[in-house]
Amino acid sequence: MAETGTHRILGDETFMSADDLRSYMQEIEQSKLTKELSAMDRAEKAREELIKTLSQPVDLTPERLHQISENLRTKMRLAAQRGETEIMVMRFPNTLCSDKGRAINNAEDGWPDSLTGRPRQAYELWRDHLRAGHYKLKAMIIDWPNGMPGDVGFFLSWA
């Protein structure tokens, strides 16, 4: 076996020293962390765009209301065919609640008053058009990043 610098050569295979192997492992770990940070940055930017979009109310023209109604009817019909009695109709970041979801998390009576933007519109659509048909709307925190309230889900049920 011949030696050259810190590497030992056996046939045509090169063996790294323990220091070289640790350095190589650190480079791999650093590369993984860089990729994860990049993915987290992209996810955070997408989340910021979502918040920006959902904070702006939709112009509820008769055509838009019809489109929303048809989409909802299709989802409800498919869920019913699967034997389900509830569907999630909206998911949004808790920052679209004036209290970051506290009232929803505590099931307080006035939780709808904390809603802003499109989540507020979704609640009003249920209140004005679906509640009379005995549909129920439930809001709950569905995500707990780092143990803190995260996204809110709206669930429409007919049970």
C-alpha cells in the first residue's frame, strides 16, 4: 500500500483520512442546510403572497358567486358520495385574524369578528346563504408550528 499526503492508495481506491471524511460530512450537512433554508425562504415568500392575496376581498359579482357556489356544490357532492358529512372549505394563516386566531382557538362566541379579508367574506357567505339551509361552519386551528397557533381551517358540515 502506497501513501501520498493524507491519502492511502490501495489498488485504485483512495481512502480519506478521518479529518477529510469529517470535513466531507460537514460539507454535505452544510449543503443540506442551504437547500432547506432556500426552501424555507421560498415557502415564506409564498405564504406572504397568500396573506397579501387573502387580505384583499373578492369582488362578489353574480358570476363569481355562481362560480363559488358550483365549486362548493361539487366538493360537497363528492364528499357525500364518500360518506363524509364535512369538508374543509378554506385554510388560511392565522394572521388574517385580528387576534391571530385566539378567539377561534378558545371557541369564543364572537370569533367571526376577528376575521379579515377573504376569510371574513367566506364567513359572511355561509351566514347569508348557507346557514338557513342548516349547514354548520366550524373554525379551528389546524396547524401548530413550534407549539403556537398556525393556520385556521373552515369546515362546512351537514351532519
